[in-house]
Amino acid sequence: MRRFNRYYTRILGVFDQKVFDLDYSMIEMRILGEIGRHRSITANELTKCLNIKKSYLSRKLSKLEKNEYIYKEKNPEDSRSQHLYLTEKGLELNKYVEEQSDRKVLELLEPLDEANYQELVTAMKTIENILYQVVPNELERNDVK
């Protein structure tokens, strides 16, 4: 499994320090993407979804908020909790990153014929379904691309 993960992450280039020549790390773009996919997500939900520490997430959220990509609103039912949203600027950046990510994946898969493409998609769904039994993640499960 670890060998596959190393191979897969190398293919996707997730170890690139900067994403698409932007001044943001992959984790910052993942945070932005999760906020974009899950309207009114909380920081606590994000820490679980991304499996990162609260203090680390807090620093990343502060940077994104300072740069006007996200904003926070207090939870009316729990004043200790805040909901996170993308600003217009955040929506634009997230759209750009999503489009570039989609383009990168399409370029990667372009050499595959239809049979190999379908086999790959089926294998990925199988991996996800099996691992979901061990590590469920409701946030990811509802809108997997």
C-alpha cells in the first residue's frame, strides 16, 4: 500500500512545493477545496477530513483569511465553532485550481484506450470502497470526483 501511495503521489505531483505556480502549498489548496466542496464546514470537521492538527490548520486558515480567500462566521448554535466559506476571490482561485487539476489528470490519462481507462476507474472505485470500510470519511464520500 505504501509503495502504491508513493507511486501515485509522484504521478500526481503532490509533492510539488507550489501548486500551479501559485504561492500556496498543496495542503492550503486542499483546505480551500474542501471549504469549496462543503459549504459551511467547520475547522473541526476539516481537521478530521484532512487528518491534520488543529494548530496547523489554524495557521493555514489564518493565511487564507488574511489573503481574503475565506471568511468565518460564528455558528449560531455553538459560539465556540465557526463555519468557513470561500470569498469571491477564494471561489475564483478554487475554480482555477480545480480546472488545472482536471486538466493535469486528463493529460495523464490521455494515452489510455477506453478499456484501460474503464479498468483504472473500476480499480480506483474498488480501492475506495474497500478502504472506506476501514476509514470512513463522510465528507469525502458524498462528493468524490
